[in-house]
Amino acid sequence: MPDNLVLIDGGSNSKLTNEVAKKLGIKIHAAAVQKFNDGETKVEIHDHVRGKNVFILQSTSEPVNEHLMDLLVLIDAIRRSSAATITAVMPYFGYARQDRKDKPRVPITAKLVANLLTTAGATRVVTVDLHAHQIQGFFDISLDHLYARNILLEKIKSVGKDITVVSPDVGGAKMAEGFSERLGVSMAIMHKKRLDDSNTVVSGIVGDVAGRDAVIVDDVIATAGSLCEAATVLKKGGAKKVYAAITHGVLSGPAIERLEKSEIDKLYITDTIQQPKEKLISKIEVVSCATLLADTISRISDNRSVSQLFKD
């Protein structure tokens, strides 16, 4: 690795940061992210970063606002320390689901976060499986949008060949199509109607899953309501087993309780969000994206193509 590459842990996903550092063969740069008594973020960079290419790894996962603020203050501290470049490596980009104005008098918070990162001093952002591709256009700085598809494909292949890839709704059809084409298998789409921010109704399946294993693919699982309901509909439709391969395991609210009682046989998620031990039930298996992130950081540092990672 170049001598001017610096990796800093933002604190939200230290396990993944350590894995990335091992893959790169470097040490994590010393930095302290602490809190004043009133909750304000306090940051101190212990080693000099003048003229360095700095990468901060920080998922804006729960508590979202705290992790986002920590990242912004880190970026500002590094900018004021005369770093050459500052890349915010955000495996999970919080607020991505607020990407459009779908009713009167609501914000487009994903755009606001993009503006905050730029104003703080970030020169580039790296993220994995954005909830909506148009969020890339919210940034006035470079953004590398990575895909966890290759990582999850290996797990789906282990399920067997007699499978149908399932999109949980019409909006996820393109993602599901990508998986089905790579695997050479059929595809189905769930018919889902959203009642409000927390509740949906899954009313049917477009496609055939009878006598086959169904694999639901998606970018994020939050409260798991839609996923568990979809699994029930798939089993009623004749699916033998129901698996799910989902990039970001937000797993908020009643998600774990719902999964334990659901028809889901196995849920594969990546480590873009660090999971507490109590959420790692037997139905959940975590696969690492450390190699993907390390390869990306290496390519950016060496001025090599990032898109080449996905051409094979």
C-alpha cells in the first residue's frame, strides 16, 4: 500500500474496519471519537495526516444521527489537518430511503446528507447498494457505488440449483433480475401495497415458485414485516424453502422476533452494519464485504478503475 494511505475507524463498525485494515495490510490510524457530558461529539486525530489520502469507515446505522454527526466532525477535523483527500467509506448510507418527495411538505433527507458530507469536507464517498440509484446524482463530489451481489451470490449458489429469485416488490425487480440472470434461474415478483411507513400488505406472486426454493433479494431489511409476510405467501404458493439475501441488516424494532416466528429458513446479510450478539439468531448468517471494500480503497489509492471489480 502507498505510504500516504490512512484508514480511520469512525466507531460504528469497528469489526469491519479491522477486517479491511487486515486485507490492506495496514494499521488503523489513531483517532479518538468521544462525547462531552452534554452529548456533543469530541474528535482528536492523534497522528498527522497532512498530505495523506484519508479513508474514514463509518456506517450511519443506529443510532443514525449520532454516527452521522461523528462522521461529519471527523471529516472536518481531518480537513483542518491538511489531508490531501478525504473519502467517507459508508458501507450503509443512512437516510437513503428518504430519497424523494412522495407527499407534500416532506424533506429529501438523502440529498441533505449528501450536502452535509460535501460541506464538511469530504472529497469522495464510497457506499454499498444504495436504496435508490438516483441518490448518486445528489452528490457534487465523486461517489463510488459498490454492489454486494457477488458476495451474496456465493451464498445463494449454496442453496442449490432448483431455485427462483424473488423480488419483494416491483421496485426491486431490476435487482432481482440481475441475480436471476447471473444464476441462470427463473424470477418472481411479489405484489406489495404499502399502507404506511411501518405496514405493508403482500397479496400475491407474479411468477411460479411451486416445488422450488425461493430466494428473496433486497437491499435493506428494517422491521422485517414485509419479508416475513412475503415468506408466508411464498410457502402458501408452494415454495419448499424460503431464503433471503439482503445487503443491509438494519433489523430494527420487532425484526428479530418476527424472523424467529416466520417461514424464513435462512437470512443472509452482509456486515455493512455491525450486529449486536443478541440479534445473531440461528436463522441469520453474516457474510463479509471486507474484501470488496479493501479492494476498492486500494484501487482508489492507486488511481485504478473501481468499476473493473464488477465486470467479471
